[in-house]
Amino acid sequence: MGDKDGLDPIIQKFSQLLTSSNITHELIEVSNAGHEYQNIMAQFPTDPYSFWKTAFEPLSAK
């Protein structure tokens, strides 16, 4: 999420729900970005698609 995201309270609450449900997740705040997908992905500190690559890796092995 961007540090200027207007949905910050909702995103934080959802992250807390995931944590309280013992669901492993990662919430990364990107500087100088709102809720615009392209701005967030352009400044993401790691590979923004690593989750998807890992999640669907077993399917691609078939």
C-alpha cells in the first residue's frame, strides 16, 4: 500500500484481522504513493510478484 493511501485504516484493519487469524501475510508501505497500482509497483522494495510465483509454482510443475 502507499503511505498516502486513503484506504490506510481499512488496509491496517484487514492486516490485523489476518494476523489475529494466524494467516501469514506481508504488509509493505511504499513511500510517496497513494492507492494507484502503477505507482506502488514501480516503487515496491522487492519483487511484487514473488507471492504469485510461489503460490502458483506447484501448478506450473504439472
